[in-house]
Amino acid sequence: MITTKPAEFREALPEGGRLIGLDVGSKTIGTAFCDAGWSFATAAKTIKRSKFGKDKAQIEQLVVDQNITGLVIGLPLNMDSTDSPQTQSVRAFARNIAVLGLPILLQDERWSTQAVERALIDADVSRAKRAERVDSAAAAFILQGAIDALVG
């Protein structure tokens, strides 16, 4: 089940359980996890993209290791809420990763990277360290927005 509606996503989930957030880019996939009570999201690792089968295997391992019950994937919409080529790519990724059998929420990710970039700059993180952390931090930002909508 793939949806853009938090209420539908919540209904498809077992009670509680951890979620994984994914910021899917062309070169990397940022990951983040939330606690079982859906209080806060925490940035995790960044996966270097390769063939889909390898990417799926890495995500599947994270799902197993972290007892994940649902996926939240950032959806890069245009500012006017229309799809872009990157949006279509993320939708295709979601359809392909759905073989894991978990509910998927496509969460609007407009401004996530910019917000994270600003926060890292404000924290005086060097340019090199920002480049390493921005994808997983964006995944945490996306996941936090989703869990706020789920519990709100």
C-alpha cells in the first residue's frame, strides 16, 4: 500500500512500531528512524545508490535490524505541488520497494534539504561534514514531519 495520506498510512500500520524515513536521491538514499512511540526521528546512515537490487537489500536489512513496520519516503514535489522528473523517479522507487510488504507514506519533502542545510550551517558544521550528513538529516526532517502528522 502506497499513499500520500497520513490517515490511510496509519490505518495500514500495526499499533506502534518503528518507521524508517528515506530521502531518495539520484546518488544517495538518506535514512532515518523513529522510536516505536513516534515521538522523534533520528538521522541514520546514507546509502550510496547502485543497482536497485543492492539498494533494496540494504534497506531490507535495515528494516529487519530495526523492526520497521512502515516506510516514509520523501516526495520531491514542485513548489506548485506538481510532479517533476525526480518526483516520478521517487514514485517508481516506492512502487519497486513495495515488494517488502510494508505500508509506504509518500511525504511532501519541499524545503527539507534547505531547512537541514540551514540548521547545519547554524550549528557551524563544516561544508565537508554537511555534505556527509545532509541526506540522512533530510530523511529525519521528512520522517519527523510524517510522525507529527500521524500523532497530531
